[in-house]
Amino acid sequence: MIEKIAQQIFWLGHDGFRIETDKTIYIDPYQIENGPEADIILITHEHFDHCSPDDIEKIQKPETIIVTEKRSARNLNGNIRVVVPNESIDIDGVHIETVPSYNTDKDFHPRENGWLGFIVDIEGVRIYHTGDADFIPEMREIKADIALLPVSGTYVMNAQQAVEAALALKPKLAIPMHYGSLVGSEEDAISFKDALQGKIEVQIMQKA
């Protein structure tokens, strides 16, 4: 089942993903081409490379539901559900959990801002998008089958810290993100994959 669900996940570059099930779900679309219209859009926080109104407009339809935190919500229009960390929400049969997302050794993403990571349950497979985070203590308690982890450093955890996060999360599959756009390169993703060889399966995705 995890292999099947993994084939329904598309990396859009940077932290952006599209999940294709009977619903089309986007997470942090940024610098995307026009794609399938969204049923659900999840926005982790207000930074321009995550909350991009121009990109959201490309995939938004009148009935699209946007789930985000209060700062991002001020910059967006449409059917918006404002949430905080540690909530659960069900939208048209899709179960979504919010989790904290913040830095521990830098100040770009303070914990007190209430910014978000998301766990999306697809047919019982839990897909965890960390948002812009370091390896935070909460990750030791999160149950994830597929983990989407930043690897670039600078604003988020670097590849080695992402390895530590993956080992704590113990997903069946890890997918590196947050590289190849503003910061980080594919070398960070490769370093992450190499360090987890024989421990956790890692898939380096090509941009959809």
C-alpha cells in the first residue's frame, strides 16, 4: 500500500507537493506551472515560498478548501480553514492532522508563531510534511509511513539532522525536500539518502 501511495505523490520543487487520490491535495505550491485543480490546499506558514497567492490562484477553484494558520490566512481568499498545531480536521473523507513546525537553533521559524506541519492520511498511509522545521522533539512521537523532510540547512534542518529525524520517525519511506530552489542542492538529497542506506528507504524525486 505504501508503494502505491508513494506513486501518487508528486514533488513540485522546493517544499511543494501534490497528492493525487480521489481528491487532489497540494502542500505549499510555489513556482508551479498550471496543474490539476485542487480540492484541498495545505499551507504550512506565511513565508513567500510557502504561502504564494499567485501559485494558489493557478490551481484554486471556488470549492477548494485551504487549510492554514492565521498569518497565511490573511493573505489568501476563498474557503479557508484556520488551524493551529495539534488539531485534527476531516475534509471530504481526508483526515488531516496538524503538528508543530519550528526551528530549534535559528530564528527563522519561531515556535510561538504556531506554524504547521501536516499529516495526511491516505487509505491508512500517513504522509508527514514537516513544514520548515529542524529536528524537533515532537518528531519522536509522530507516526508516519512516508516522511517529507527538508535537507538544505540554512532555514531548516540540514541533511545530517534530517537523517537523525528520519531515524527517530522510522518511516517506511523518506522523501527529501527544500532544496534546488532557494537553498540547497541535489547533493544534499543524495547525502541524506546515502546516510540512510540499509536503514530507511529514501526516494529522491524528480520535479513534476
